[in-house]
Amino acid sequence: MPMPEILGFLLLACGAWFLWDSLKVRERANAAMRAACREEGLLFLDDTVALQSVWPARDDDGHLTLRRIYEFEYSDTGHNRCKGNITMIADAVAALYIGPRPTIEGENLH
């Protein structure tokens, strides 16, 4: 088999792996967000996350993997849209950010 065909096949295989892995990680991010929003009493809008960035990173064991940051929208009242994000390293949740929410007047924070 000529070298360009081998290289083309290898690139195609890497692209297919990346797509499959990205779908798997996105589903885990969706599940984590559904659980976090349910726990906080928020509405997870559009029921999906959107890929914001992908970069190489090291996991806890020092192995080279991908860090993906997904953006999502949620609502605390049902009448507004707030943005948050979730960072996934490999297929594990590394960080979850749900922005500050206004407190109800008269509600104590302590």
C-alpha cells in the first residue's frame, strides 16, 4: 500500500476516534449538568452542552489527554438565561461553574 494511502487511512481513523470520544465525553458532561442543575434546583435549558474549546492536558496520573470545556445555559427562575461551563479532562468532570444567582429579598445567606 502506498504511503499517502496509509497516511490517509490513519488520519481517517484518528478523526473517527476523536468524534466517538467527543460524543462519549459530551454525554457524560450532559449527565453531570443534569444532576448538578437538579441538585441546585435549576432548569438545565436546551438539555445540552456546547463545546467551547479542546486542548491537550495532563490527567491526575500525568498521562496526556484532552481537556474539553463545554458551555451550557440554565435558568433559576424560568424567565432568564444564565451561562455556566463544565471542564472535562478525559471523561471525568474536572470543574463545574454555575454562576452566582441573586438572592431573594429577605433571605439570609447564613
